[in-house]
Amino acid sequence: MDRRDFFKYSATGLVGLSLLGRLGEGSAEACKRDRYSVVILGDTHYDAPDPELYHAGYTDPNPTREANHRREFVRNGQMWSGRSRELIKRAACLVDENTRFVLQMGDLIQGDTADADTHKRFLGDAMNLFKTEVAPDLPFVTVPGNHDLRGNDDAVCTAAYFEYMNKRMSEELGMELSGPNFLFRSGPDAFVVINFTKPNVENITSVLEQARGSRHVFVVVHSPVFPYDDEKYYWWYLLGNRKDSRADERRKMRALLASLNAIVLCGHTHNTEFLDWRGDGGRITQMTMSSVWRTDEQATYTEIASGAKEYCTLLFKENPDLETEANLDLFDEYRAGIRQYSLSPAAGSYKLIVDGAHVYVDFYAGASPRRSKRFTLR
């Protein structure tokens, strides 16, 4: 049987909307017996050892920024000549008869291309590699990350991304996508895919509301929905920015996610982070994942922060100037609701296990043959 047959799909503006009424199908006993898994990769930054293959003609008006990007090309080339290949082989071993699809948390590619054709070729090569090596017979679903949309002209690369990915994701999922935010179902569970770059709050809200009443609501988004512990980019979360100018919107979005008891699956930070939060009358559990395996040390799971008291504190040690009243208030606003928190620089592959009311993520650091850590999400 094609694993796609397990899905019930729907998306905003599609004929598949008729399937929404089937969300509650099945008895409670059937739901209890329902067990499946999803293999997950975090950021991958797929690239070639030869920078000219995808980055020929790339320039940036800021010389310092371009130099930083070119250092990333070297980093990526080294990863994809060794560690990243091992990681992908390990991820493929996580696929079993209960695996329904594969998720990738965005920044599929490095980006930084000179034109639309190169950008689409880059995306196609990455998708075909992952599809072939991880699970050829399963849907492979990715979400847009900031690198996926980046190039000489970000607008051109963004258009190229969605031109390619809307068609490719439609093929993977067996449904026609009408926009960057969409919903698909696996049995009684909803998976909501969100584009965090230039977020359309009205559309995101509409798609999330379609998930209401699901047994589990999984929100798949590149960025975290909580501020995170990074001195440069702690503000780069869904609806966040340096001045917190969208505070009202982010609080409304947080309340909506809490009302759905959402489980957020994300990447972006190049860390493995677990956060369980209660507030706004509900619950949000966030699992941040990374497959950017740069160093040998990242093949071992070690926690560098744990517990609510240590949430977003390391950045102050790196840069004491960040310890402003505004930042302290922001982090305290979230810290008050944290029930569990852990942060690790480890990278690897992940397996989401849904077993009725219970949800787990098993983490395999590097190419570890054994599970490195189990996170209990529900």
C-alpha cells in the first residue's frame, strides 16, 4: 500500500476542504491503537564541495556579509563531504513500517544563488538526494527557511522557491497547494505548515483554526515560536523582531497556539532544544531540531542549559550589553510558563512517535546507532 493512503489531506482554498469533516473519524479505542512515526531532519544546509556549482555569480552588497556567507559555503562543503552523508544514512535507518512521512525543518539548502534557474536546480538536487537516500516511497515534506529564499535578489529566489516547492510539495502530499501556509492530516492529527518569513497572520490564523478539534496539532515552522538563547538572533522567532514591534500579534498567536495545545516542530537555531510551556489557558510544547553536524562534539548529547531559570541566560554571558530591561521583561514573560526546558548543541536525526495520546521524539546524535535522548511531548 502507498503510504500516502494513510493521509487525509486538506488545505486552504482546496477541494480537499471536504475532508475536514472527517477529522473526528474513528472510535476512542481506534485512536488509542493508532501508532505511527515521522522521521525528522532539522536544518541541513545542503551544498556542494565546489562552491561554484551553486554559488557561481553570487554577490552581496555588504562585503562583510558576503565573506561570512562564503565561509558558510566552505563549512557546508566539508559537512556534505562527510558528516552530513553519515547523518542521512542514519536517518534512513529510522524509517520502519509505521513511518508515514519525512519532515525537514527548513534551510534545506544554503541558498545564496545568482539567479532563479540556479536556485531551482539547487532545490531539485537537494530534494532528489533526500528523497532517494532517506525514504523513496514516503512523502518528503519541507518548510521554507530563510536560507531557502536567499540569493543575489531575495525576491527572485523567494519566487523561485515557491514556484518549485508548491509543485513539488503538491506531488509529495497528493494535494494542490494554494499558498505557503497549509494543513494536512495523518489520521486524527493535523500538521500545519507555516512560512515564518513575512508571515501572513490572517492566513496563518485561518489555517490553524482548521486544525481545531484534532487529537494532536503539530505546527511545522522553520523558526521557533519562543525567543531563544542566541546573542545575535534571540529575537528571530515567529513574529519577533529586534524592537518587538509586533508584540500584540505575537501574543495573539501564542494564545491561539496555546488554545490548540500545539506541538511546535522547528529548526533554525542549529541546536536541539525542548521547551514545554503553559499559559494563555493552554499549552505549547516546542521541539527544536538541527541536522547541521559541524563538529565531532555535536555527535554527543550534552545539555548546556536546563530548567526555566536557565532559559535565555547564556546570551548575557556572551554579551552583557543585552541584559536590558526590555530583554529581561521579554524572557521573563515566557519563562513564567516554562515547565520543562533543555538546550543542547548536539545535531542529528529525529523520530517523532505518535502512540494514541502519547507523543515522543527520539533523538540520535550524529550517526549514533543508539538513541541519545527521548523527549516526552505528550
